[in-house]
Amino acid sequence: MSLVSHLSGLVWQKSRRSNPSGNCVEMAELPDGGIAIRNSRDPHGPVLVYSRAEIEAFIGGAKDGDFDHLIN
């Protein structure tokens, strides 16, 4: 994971579960296959960059319920 101040020219996608308050993150695919993540309330703020393998592990864990205890 790395932190960058801004990436331009990316196509950002917000979750369908986002709400009108903007409580959601957005993700974008990078040209090298990595994934950028940012706070949708601060689109000009910092961006976290993860490898595809890191995102696959995270999404798989979320689907398996590994993080459910954090929101229950």
C-alpha cells in the first residue's frame, strides 16, 4: 500500500451502497493494474494505492465475513 496526494485521469466508482451523506469510498483501476481508493467526501484529498492481490484478499475477506465484527 502506498499513499499519494492525487491521481488524475482515473475513472472512479462509488459503491451502490453509498448514501446521500457521502459515507463511502471510491475505487479506480490504475494503468498498472493496481487499485486506488479515496474518500468520496474528499475527492481531491489523499489516495491509497493497493496491488490487485491486496484488494482481492480484502474483498474476499469481506465476502467471508472476516470484518463483520467491526460494524456490528
